[in-house]
Amino acid sequence: MMNLFGPPANAQTINREDAARAAVHPVANIAEMNSWLGRVPVTRAFPPDLAQTLRGQRDIFVIETSTASACVPCGDLWTKLAGLRSRYGWEVRAIGEQEAMLRSGRLGLPWVGHPVAWVRPVADQNRIIPIAIGTDHAPNLARNLYLAAKMLTGVRPAVGVALSKFTRIVGISRERQW
């Protein structure tokens, strides 16, 4: 008879740290990164005001991202953010690991490593929204920029649900091997 009320006797107990690690995809080279990224759905439908909104908000918001040397996903994210900067005019800046960890902690996000990208108002360092945890497809990043701009300008928070679908494709840290 099957036990419907509890875990099987041989079930493994999973703690929060183990669950966070399972959701993180540390990669060491471009082939691994592209393999993981190939599993990520690409945004295909956009609101009609996406380009207008992003161009119109370029002087109000800044993108800040953590990075590390020899981090393959970091290089990929920087390339995609540079393309978005060219297309929409948003400034992109690097932030240090300590600042990225503090921001993650303030929002209750586990620190998963590099890269993590954030949007914030130029004039307010405390109002931050993560737009990428790990690298992602450029259309998904554009969607996340749009949603962050909308939320930071007062649109109902429910629109941010899509922001919870981060890839978590991160670089392998020399300090912490998964």
C-alpha cells in the first residue's frame, strides 16, 4: 500500500541551501552556457510601448551588474546589455560583489554568484529591482528592463511576476565550487 501522507522512507531531506544550489546552473565554458541557455524560453510578445518606454526612461534609470573575471555568463550578459544600451540608451555600470550580495540580502534572494543585474533610479540607490540572475536572452532582458521601469514608476507590482523567472546561469566561482 502506498503512503499518501508522508515522504517515502528513503526520501532525502532537502534544506534551503540544497534547493538553491539545484536551481543554480554554474557553467565554466561557452558550450555549457549555451546548452543551459537553450532550455530557456525566449520572450516573443511585447507590449506595443516597449521601445518608447525604454527610450523614454533612459535618463531616469541605470543598469548595474556584478561581474567577475573569467566568468563566461558575465561576458555574455555584458554583451547583451551593451546591445540594449545601444538600442535604448540605458547606462550600464559594474558593481562589486559585496554590493551585489548586500542587495540580494535586502530582497531575500540567495547569493548565487555572478552575474546579477539590477535596475535602479539614477537618483535613488535604495530602490532596486533585479532584472537578471545569471545571463539570459536579449529579448528577456529587454522585457525585464521594461517591467522594472514600469514598477519603479508606479505600475502595480503584480506586473513583476515575470521577473521571477531568472535563468541563474552563472559563472563558476574560484572560491566556491558547486
